[in-house]
Amino acid sequence: MNLLSPVERERYLENFKKELGTKKFGRTELILCPSYVHLENFKKELGKKVNIGAQNMFWKKEGAFTGEISPVMIKNLGCDYVIIGHSERRKYFCETDEEINCKIIEALKIGLKPIVCVGESSVEKDMNETLNVITRQLNESLANIGRTKIENITIVYEPVWAVGTDDIPTIHEIMEARLLIRKILVANFDKKYAQNVKILYGGSVNSKTVKEVCIEPGMDGVLIGRESLIPYELIKIAQIINEG
């Protein structure tokens, strides 16, 4: 919930385009997910250079759901992606795995690619429940999804305790989470389809930690929070991943 005015938005877009310049990232894909009110402007200004996605959506296509945003609205703005189940949605809005599952199913129907977050809280971590939490969240969030659809989903390991804290898991912990996620995907959706699912890390990612949380544990990319508000830092992270 940033870029509070059109002036801030235009300043960000100008700085982002300046930092991006003519840089090429090869296989590295950049996706920007601003607040709903900025989606149209971001798509218009950057849509040919990067992909645009939304931060959330409702699990119904249309109807009397005051204040909610339909996945059709998001798709009609030219977006390709939507973040679902972010730790802040789970924490502040009490989103359940069942709700997240409904959102994923509806997003896929509309042609959006869900970026699905899973991860443990500090209490769950202290109780050594990390792997159990990830297993439960994945199994329940991905219920009733056809195996051919799984390739359109990206999974983010996002430990709740690491978001906005500057604390990060060890390389071993991230690698352990990645291997578990891949194992669950293979078991539920068959290796042929599961092996194409990208697995990202999210939580206090910056240019100083990106090698430790992404490249060294073998993740496919990162979900960036605070640092995405600084175009220079965001592009620098993308460059490090591309070179790694």
C-alpha cells in the first residue's frame, strides 16, 4: 500500500524506466505488482518492458461483493499475474487455505497466473513446525487443481517471520523448504508437470542477501517487498539473479 498519489506514481515510473534503460535480463522475468489503483498506469507505461500483476483478488468473477476486486477486472487491465495468499493477507485479513484455494481456481479460469505464498510464523518455526505448515498450506491451497494447470502457478516460500524484519532463514532452511515443495508438487501433480513450476523465496530480500536466499539454495527467483520501492535496488537484484 505505497505510492499514495499520482505524483509519487509518476516519479516511480520515471525512475524505474531510467534504471531499466536498455538492460536485458535473458531468462530472468520481471513482474511488477502495484496497488489496484496503479495497475492501468503501470501497464500503459511499462507493459512492453515488464509483466504486470495484482497484489490480490476476490474468488468470484462478479456480483454483490462491495469493495472486492474481480479477477476479470484484473485480466481486462492487461495483467498476467496475481499474488495470492501473501503472508500479510493471511496475518491481517485471516485468509484461510480454503479461501486461497478458491482464488487460485478462479484465477486460472480467467487466465491469470497465480503467485502463491506459503510459509510459517515465528511461533510455528519455534515449534519446529515449518515443514508441516508448508505441507498443509500447499496441499489445501492446491486442492482440486488439474495437473496440467500447475505449470501456470508459481510458489513462493515466504516465512512470515522474515517479512520486513531483516531476518532471513539459513541457506539450508531455504533449500529444505524448496525440496519439500518440489516433492509435494511431484506427488500431487506428476513430475512431468511439477518440474516446470517455479519456486521463489520471499522475505527481506535485498541486493546484499539475494545470493544467500536465492542463488545459493537453488531458488528460481525472489518475491521482493520493500526494496521494490527503490528502482535502482530492484534492477540491481534482477541483475544479480540474471548473472547468477
